[in-house]
Amino acid sequence: MVKKISILGSTGSIGTQTLDVIRQYNDMFEVNLLTTNSNIDLLYQQILEFKPKKVLINNETKYNEFQDLYKVDCEVFGGREDLLSLCSDKETDLLVSSLVGFSGVEPTLNAINSGVDVALANKECLVSAGKLITKSAKKKNVKIYAIDSEHNAILQCLVGEESSFIEKLILTASGGPFRSLEKSKFKEITIKDALNHPNWSMGSKITIDSASMMNKGLEVIEAYWLFGISPDKIDVLVHKQSIIHSMVQFVDGSVKAQLGLPDMRVPISYALTYPMRFKLDVPRLDLVKISELNFEKPDLEKFECLKLAYSVLNEDATKAIILNAANEIAVESFLQEKINFVDIPKVISEMLNKISSNNLEELEEIIELDRKTREFTYNYIGNK
Amino acid sequence: MVKKISILGSTGSIGTQTLDVIRQYNDMFEVNLLTTNSNIDLLYQQILEFKPKKVLINNETKYNEFQDLYKVDCEVFGGREDLLSLCSDKETDLLVSSLVGFSGVEPTLNAINSGVDVALANKECLVSAGKLITKSAKKKNVKIYAIDSEHNAILQCLVGEESSFIEKLILTASGGPFRSLEKSKFKEITIKDALNHPNWSMGSKITIDSASMMNKGLEVIEAYWLFGISPDKIDVLVHKQSIIHSMVQFVDGSVKAQLGLPDMRVPISYALTYPMRFKLDVPRLDLVKISELNFEKPDLEKFECLKLAYSVLNEDATKAIILNAANEIAVESFLQEKINFVDIPKVISEMLNKISSNNLEELEEIIELDRKTREFTYNYIGNK
């Protein structure tokens, strides 16, 4: 049976890699919807190759530009309102949710509420709206397949196992560029240092999150919601080669790991075909060539952002809205040289102390707390 | 539902560890049958603790001694004939086949032919009689769960997956004590050197097999039968720490591995409870403490026994009867200082050239070829 795929953010990194995978599996997938914010030229190329039934351009100017420039065979939509209604489209079998940021939450939620399975690459869905998203998915019996390599690795380790067999989830972390840097040197970290990730080439926000290990903190929160596991059963293990993407320790003492070269097409493919696997033309892992895998304990005194993520989970997991929003503003401010690298956890911690929240569950409340936190954080940094 | 377990060789290493596991899972298992060759004192202790319905002592003198010494509540049988008929007992849900050597084949086959699932620790069942055993199991829809850590690791990696997803099985090997020894030094290897295994404490025969890497060759043959995989899809990877017990590479480029401290109770437990897992009190893996995992390509010029195993599979897998029997006599002769360590593969290779076989399948033929090979090998070594 052909699976109908919709991709939110088809011109971004996850979107284009998803289409790379779909290209390899001809006849197995049909593209229903592609969306872009503003990259209309690439969208046009994608239309020619993948023949979607519908496309959407979020940016109004770009939407008009596209309509003037290109003649296409599919329906062309524009703007946020259309996006939200297209996501409720029951014609989709699997929605690839790869919009960046908070704006990805509502479209994803609409898909879930319409009973559409989701391959999830948007972080905010689980970090900020984990309770709402997982509750809705449960209600509608919708499956959420995480695309990022860590949670996808856990999904792979758990196939054929029962959740009651889990003793511990072990999320691996590269440790970023400052893994071996002494804590006393952290105050000298420059933007250039922080953008220099050893294993993965990613956008600047996520690269900074990787350097501060906030990315791993956010992944711990995502794992908490996705697998329904208490924070004391989620470990982070520093593994600088990023070959083991994550592990599960079972109640019988056995550990299962998923390994591979860093290549997002593997988890994307698994999310698209779960529980099946199809032949994928990606470079194979050669452990003889890799030769050595190393492991260390993460230093929570050095990587305070990771510590903050655990403290949020131990207190009230919905407070991750504040953690995430404050972190985004802090990282932006760091990239604009308004604050130092070491200020990032300080700013977040201050916001967590100052802003109150109480086990939020409604989308409007979540959006409002996110907005409020961003405003507070801007002001706090501006007045420093 | 309580599972009724019978253990062939309950006083041996696998047998006692199986009872260790059963002790942890009270109420889940009932012991139906325990057998020993001659260790009647330990058998008596096991009877008191595990209350089997039946026991069997293989050695006649010891059987008589037991009857004189002990009064027990269960039925007591003696000798090979009773053993064979007890294995056809349909009251058993799972037979743990941990007799050592060729004598374990017929009892195991009887169990399979009676529709009894088997947890397999006897090597000869698959190495020498793989075709017969797997064919019988298929016919009777009987499940065979390998107990040794490598095949059990693969079983764990394959749960929830389909066999068509497999691209490659990767059996890990410690590499034994001579992993780093130059080939030119192999002729100086003493019995003491060869018995000094870095990771596992085992009997002397299997320790020598580990030093020559014949154990890995035999495991490649077992994997061939157990998973129905062609030899070019079975790789051996030297991994000196013995933490990753084996891996499966899938067609999408993803690799799954099973890890743990070397402790046979974990694979035994999995074979007993598959596909379930129950809490097992064994030491947990701490990768921070392990710190480093290393990988190397096996050197087939140094470890000729491993090369011989692959050549048997590529020619006629039932020739492994000759490989296995000649190896046993060669190892015995090495331990008696009749031949050198480097002569082991030479002797086997000579026997593989000299003795003919033709895709044997009947138990009588297999037994006869095994006997004949042993006799030829004795004579060959005696006349050297």
C-alpha cells in the first residue's frame, strides 16, 4: 500500500533529506503536501520531481511571487490559516513535522487531532507541549515517530520489546566542542568556538545548544514525554564519536544500542517505514575503521543547561516551556554578542525562578507562557 | 502460566547458571527434569532446592551410588536409553540442552521431534547436525533459542524485526590471548599461554578454541544454520572487551547491538523468557567505567581455524562435522603436548582434504562421520 506523506518544511534540512529518502523508495510513497516558508525556487523543483497534490507557501510575499513566476499542476496555498487547515487533512497517512520552532506545534497538533500519524522533527512539540501532544496522540491512537537520531535509536531498540521491560534509557551525547574544556575556561568561549561542532553540521541555534548541552537536556525532556519514563530512568552518556545514537537498558541487565554513521536519512527512513525497513543507499558503518568508541560521564557542573533540564522535569515538566523559550532568547543574545556563553544557563535559571507556571495543558496557555517568557528574557538581558 | 523446564547437564556450568536464573524467578518456572553425568552430590542439592519431577544420572556406577546414598521424592532414572526417552517427554515446555559434545545431539533431536522448544548451549547440535536439527525444528514448528552470548545477542537484536531486513550479522570476538601476537611467534605458544583467556573463564577445550579463534568459526557455522544466512553475510569483528556481544546490520544501514558485562545468566534468562524479559539480579553495564570499546579486523592468516570454518561453509556446510571432530582431537592432542598450537589448523585442514562427505543429513551418517574423523585424526597425529 502506498503511504501518503505530507512534509511541513520540505525545503529545510529535514525536509530535503526526507525527500532524499522518498526518492530512493519509488512507488512506496506518494507526496500529498509540501510546505515552505519562503524558498519557492526549491519548492518548485520539488513539485516537478515529487508531484505533490498540494503545496503551501507560508510567507505572503513569496506566495504571490510564486504565483507570478511558476505554473504548476498542483493546488497552491498560502499563509498560516491554510497551513493549519491543511494539517487537519485526513488524506495524509504520515505527517513529517519539520517546521522549526514554536510555530510547528499547532499544525502538528491539528494533524494528531485528525488521527494522522506524525514523524516528528519539531522540538517544541514535545519540549513545550509534550503533555498536550502526547495526551492528544493517545486519545486519537496516533503514533509519533521521533526523527532525531537519539529518540529514533530508542524506538529501534524498543521494537518487539514492551515498555515494562525498560530499566533505563541512555541518551548518548557528543559532548560538543567543550567536552574537554576546563570549567574555568568557559567564560572565554567565543561564538566561533561554540559554532565549531565536532560531528554534526547543523544550524547555529542547535549548534550552540549542542555546545551548552542544552540540546541533550531538551532531548531528555522529549524522551520523558515520548516514552513515558521518569527522569531518574533517563541517563545521558557522553560518547564523542556519535556512533551509538542511544541505548536502552532492560530489567534483565541486557542493553540494546542502535549504531550508525551520523546520517539523518537513516532515522528519517525508519520513521517513514516503521516497523518495516527498506534498503537505503547510505554509507555503511565500518567499526574497524572507527576503531574506538569512548564514553564519559557528563559533567553537570560544567554543563549547567543539562542540569536545569533535569531540575525542570523533577519539579514540573510543563515548565520546560520557560526553559526552552528563555534558552532561545539567551542563545540569540549570545550570537549577537549581548551575553557570554556562561550567561546562557544563568539567564534561563533566573527566568525559571521568576516566571511561574502551573502544569499547563491548553495550547493557548502554552503559547502565552512561551511569549511571556521571551519578552521577560529580552527585557532581562536588555537591562543587565 | 508456569513454564516447565528440563535441563540436560544441570550440574555443569550452563546448568547451574540456568538454575541460578530460575531461582530468581520463583513461581514462573517448574523444573521437570534434571540430568547429570556423575555429579550426584550437587544433583542431590538441586533436587532439594528445585524439586524436579524426574532426575537422571547418566553414569551407571554413579546411578547406583546415588540410589544407595540418597532418598528423594522424585523419579530417578539412569543411563543413555532413559535419557533419550525422557527427552521425548512432551511434559517439558522448554529443554535446556547443555550437554557437552556430540552426545547432546540425539537427546536434543528427540525433544525437537516431540515438539519441545529448545534453549541450546550444545555446540554440536548446530555445528555437526545443523541441517538435520533446523529441518526437524521447522517441521515441528519448534523454536531454538541459542544460549551463547553471540547468537543470543543477535536474537535480541532481531526481536520485532523481519529476517528480510538483515543485511549482515556481525559476530564479535574477543580475539583471545593471541590477538596482538605476531604470526611468527605462534609456533612458540605454550599450553599455559593458550589457557590464559583475557575475558571469560571457561573449560580448557573452549579456551583453546577461543585462542585459535575456532570458537568463532564454529559460531559462524551456528549462525549460518540458526538464522539461515549465507556465509558472506556473516562478519567477525574483533572486540577485545567482550562488551558488545554481537550486532545486526539492517538493509537501511542501521546497526543494532546487544551489550552487557560478560555474564551467561543474561542470555540464559532471555532464552528462558523470550520474548519477555524479567528483572534479573546481575551486575549492570557501566560504560563510563568501561570507558572504551575497541574494534579490529580478524587476521585470517594468523587465525587459520576461522578461515577453515568459512571455507567449509562455502563448500558444503555439513563438512563442519569433520572440522569439529578433527578440531576436538587436535585440541586434545595439543593439551597432551602431542602437537603444537600451530598444528591445530594443519591437522584439521588435512582431515578436511582426506575425508569425504556428501551433504549428510541422517543422524546415523553424521554420528559415523564424526566417529570416523576422530579415528582418522588420532591415527594421523599418532603417525606424525
